[in-house]
Amino acid sequence: NTGLAKFINGIYESKTPPQEDNENVRITIDGFPIAIYYSETENNTPSYFGVYNFNNDKSSDNVFGFTEGCESWEFCNNTSNRCLFLTDDFTDAEAVLTDFEARYPKDYTDYSNIQALVSWVYGCYADRATTGIETFKEECEDYFNLEYLLKYYIISEFFGMVDSRAKNMFLNLYTDGLWYPVFYDLDTAIGLNNEGVNDFNFDIEVRLGAGAFVCGEETAL
């Protein structure tokens, strides 16, 4: 988790607006693994308790450089059409705030900006048989930092990150008005489950398409 986060934090050529002002600002967590032992008294033989990560978490606002005007949304559902950019229906506010959790500002409920982004991606996807793909290409950099968008999918593909294609993705909106897809939960990579056990076997399936390719499970993005 933290090891892969350290690697990812260092591979971006472009910086987020907070990193332009402070080189210590990160886009992933930092920390280290620890093995915990415990004993009831100082004279007892310690018993092994388990392996854990000692690290920042998603509420560490200063680590990620969040300030007034920024937003960060956690995607919480692998099967929701909103999290998969497969609908622009945001009429049910309670359902929307179940799909997307505000990481910053905490308890934020104004989802108008994330709604506008999802609706734009969905609109491109819905029109993919005609002009949608070209619209996406032409307008993408008006919405996303392109490097962060591309590397999110390249990295999650390369490391087989089965639990990061929808759920556990964070979209950060900074003061430059662009969205940055970033990683948080990296514990299901290279076949490992969230307990560090090599539990996920995966294969490569080649699909030949006719002009439109859906990247990553069922997500339109």
C-alpha cells in the first residue's frame, strides 16, 4: 500500500497547483509497514498481533495541499452507473452522496462540479458512435489534467489494481479548474488482496472493437 504509493507519487512530470507552492505536498499517502506485538505487562512474552500500515490517511488535508476552492471526491461504488460515468442522472441527492464521498471539504454536499464532469464524460460516451470520441479528445484538457488521467489508467492496468478502477478513485479539483484522478487505496495490486494475500488471479483478454473501446471494466471513462 504505502510502498506503491511512494512509487506513484514520484512518477508525475506535472505538478498539482499546491505542489507548485510547496514541494512537500503529495498526491498519494506516505508511511511505512509495521509489525505489532503486544504484552499485558512488561514481563510477559510479547504476542504477535499483525502487520499494519502506519501512514497518512485521506483526511490529511495538509499532506495533499487542500485549501479553500479545492474539492476532492472519493468514488465509493464499483457498480453505480454514476461512478462508472454511465449516466448523468443526479436527481437523487441521497444516492449521489452515497456514490461520492467528499474527502475535501469534509461533509461537503454541493456536488455540482462533480456532476458537471460526470455529465460531460457521459455525454461523450453516449455519442461515441458519432462525434463523442472526437469531442472527448478535443475537450478533455478543459476538464482533466491529461497526464494524471492517462497515468491513472496505465498504472492501474499495469499493476492489476482490481479495486481502483471505480471505487477508491479520488478526483481532485484544484484551483486551476482541472480534475486530477489520484490513487488512495492501493492494497489490491499485483494479485494481492487487502490483507496482503496473493488471492486474485487474472488473465489478459483481447477484445477487437470497431472504433470505440471501453477502458477498465465497465467504466465509460
